[in-house]
Amino acid sequence: MIKDDFLVKTPEGLYCAYGDFYLDPELPVQNAVISHAHGDHARAGNANVYATAFTKELMLLRYKKKAAKEFFIKGYKQEFSLNNVKLSFYPAGHILGSAMVLMEFDGARYLYTGDYKMQEDSTCEKIELPLADVLITESTFANPKVKHPDATGEIKKLNAISSNILLGVYGLGKAQRITALINEFCPTKEVHVHYSIFPIHQLYNRFDVNIGKYSLYNRKSLKQNGENQIYLIPPLTFNSYRRAVGVARVFASGWEYLQQGNDLSLYISDHVDWEDILNTISIVKPTEVWTLHGDGNHLKVFLKEKVRTKIL
């Protein structure tokens, strides 16, 4: 039987009272189930953290001793219980170590997606979607107007630019995916990475993920080579280089506003688009869809005659 209050929004984050735990809490809590290592989902200061092995290592890299008092590492499909709720992680396809959280209680199955994607990505585990009675889905791009293009076609656009490129990327997940794509589809390009991204690349390598060739950026190497060098930089650094000359400016993102003013659009997203969400619903076969992390109104209107929908 589905509990309408199985998950509720609180100041600390999304809370399950039946299991006394939070999903990706926004403030420090006693029991935190973390879907993946991005900073808006994996925050410091929690007492007990339940996560995948990579998420733990990234949190330790970022937060050091403040990452958590204790980690409980769980593999995919490994069942564990928090009070009266049975949980298991399923690959979310978002970044390395990202997990959807399947929760079972009183005969009902609830699937919290966290962030997820269905596009191919050699740098993370492929998404697996279990059946569930309730789908709790992110709705970042839950708009019928949004259709993410094929990442291979997008990355090949870089081959048309011979000058050096300043390529804005998010440092975790996107940077590693872009590095792998450039190595595979842009053979004349050389990848240099910002010092803040370099240790994350190295962590991917330690987890035996092949992201291809790359080097730590140094100013001299790009000055001496005026063509076919790509420098991956985080958003804040990208914004500070607005007056850079002799280089092309590109930003890899699904957001249209981040393409404005650049020399080339590069629509590569690590989230599901509208059709992907509908495909997810068809696979999971929920009787209810709950939305969060974005605008769920389009889904609510679209599904109103088919599936009960709630915006968390």
C-alpha cells in the first residue's frame, strides 16, 4: 500500500520517517542515503552515510574529515535495511557511482532516481530501471520542448575548430565524459585539464575507467601550441576568461542559456530529457509519479489522465 507521506520535504531535505533517513539531505543529519557525489546531493557533516564506493571516495576527496562520521558502502542491488524500510541501489547512468534508490515498505516499492540519464556514457555504469509503484523522478528538463541531441554528433563539432578551445565543463562527471568523447571522436585534439579537475580524473583512473589521454594544464604548453589544444575548465574559471583572445569559447551543457555568447553550441547533458522521462515511466510502470529537482508541472498535466502525479 502506497503511503502518501512516505517521503516529505523538510528543512533538512527529503525525509522518510518510516526508515528515519534522508535522501541527499541539504543539512547534516543522522542517516543520509546519498545518490551520487555532486555537491548539491552529497554534502558534508552527516553522521551515517550510505553510498556507493565511488561516491564515498569523491566525498573524502572533497570534504576530507568532514565527509561523514561513518560510511556504509553498498554495491548495486545489495539489499540493506534502515529500520523498517528495505533499500537497494541501482545504476543511474548520471556519473560514476551514481545510484537510484529503491525503497520497499508495507508492500509498496518507491524508486528515487536522483539525477539520471539514458544516453550512452562509457565513463559510468549504464542505467538499470527496476519496476516500482512510485517513481520519484528529477524533472530538471521535464519539458516537451527539450530534446537532448546525440553526444557523439555534438562532440564532433569541435573538429571544425582548429584554434585552441576553452571548454567549460562541470568538474565531476561531465569533464570525464567529455575527455573520453574527445579522445574517441576528435583524434587531432589534445586535452588539458584545470588543476581542480585533475584529481577527479585521477580518481576515475583508479576506478579503472578509461577516459583517454589528458594532461594537467600549464600555460606554456598552450602558448607554444596554438592549434588543437582543448583546455577543460570549471564554470567559474570559464566566466573569468571572457576576454581571452586567440581561443574559441565553448561550454558543454544541456542548458540553452549557457550556450549564449560562445563560439559554438555544445548541447551535452547528463540528465534525462522529456522523452527519456516518458520512457522511464513506461519501463518502471508506476501507478504514481512524484517529481522534484525542477518543474514537474508539464508532467502533471501530461499524465493527469493516466498516472497520479505529485510535485514534492
